[in-house]
Amino acid sequence: MPTSDDIATPRGPARVDTDLPAGPPAALLVLGHGAGGAVDAPDLLAVRDAAVGAGLVVCRVTQPYRVAGRRAPAPAGHLDEAWTAVLAVLRDRHPGVPLLVGGRSSGARVACRTARATGAAGVLALAFPLHPPGRPERSRAAELATGLPTLVVNGDRDPFGVPEPGPAVRVVTRPGQRHDLRGDPAGTAAVVLGWLRERGWAVT
């Protein structure tokens, strides 16, 4: 069962749900939620289960605006500030292992924007929203260019678009899936698990 506690940030308290592996951890994976969503989204839960089973500590972070009961997302700078504050605490709690950051949709964007500053070793982007629906000219592709090993998992029917792969960015497109990636969470988790093993961030 996960443990849950609140961590103070400059933008109010964030909530962290932590799941620990059975043995010594191989890495720490921190995941954020979508703009109007929560950390119990099916893809996040499936990835959590697979990663914990493979020896990772998994922390799912609820941003302060959601803890406060609001659905409308905070400005990007506020999201990044709160996320960075939470990661500083989590790194102290789980020292000595690689830090992997990620999330779905808005949470993936936050993780990308702050990955270098937080000392992350890799980035996991689920349903990365390449552009607003119907607005391909407003591309957010630059946010993925962290230079860190990055896995993007998007549905091929995502109205927010599908990013192109890059030098450090692997893109896996899930057939028949839309932005919520609800059609096959286990399949999405299997893709993530394969990447974690390939990078040496899993014990099994």
C-alpha cells in the first residue's frame, strides 16, 4: 500500500503518494498528473505497478492547485516551482539512486522543463501534448529537448499530436489510443518497463 503525505512548496502543499519496492531500490521515479486529472489515472497506476515490481521507488505528486481542490491548472512557472521543491525533498528521502522524472500530459511537460535543474537521469513522458488540439503551429517540441534519455509514449489518435523522435528522445506510438491512454494501460506499462530495463534502471 502506498504511503501519502504532504510536502510544503512555495505554492502551497503538494501531496506525494509513495510506493516502495520489496528490496533495495534501483531508482526513484517521480510522476506528475495531467492538467485536470489526478495521480490515479490508469496509465500512471499501471506504470507504478510495473516499476515498483521492477525495484523502483515510485512517487506520484499531486500539484498544490489540485490539493486545494481546483481543476484549472496553475501557471507553468508555479507548477515548475512546486515540482522542483517536492523533488528536493524526495531526493533527500531516497538518496543514492538515479532520479527519473515524468508524468502524463501537463505533468510530462513539467518534468521536461525542470529535468536538468533537478538532476534527473531520464524523463518519461506519457501522452506528451505536442500542441493544443487543432493548433499544430503552437508546438511544444522544444520542451522535450533536454538532452537526457527520454521515453515518449503517445496514442496515434491523440488530438494533441505525437512528437517526433530526436537524438535522446524515443517515441513509441500506441495504436488506437487517444490522449488518455486508457485502452491498454498494461501495454503502456510494458513499454516503460522495457525502457527501464534497457537503461539499467530496473532490477528485474
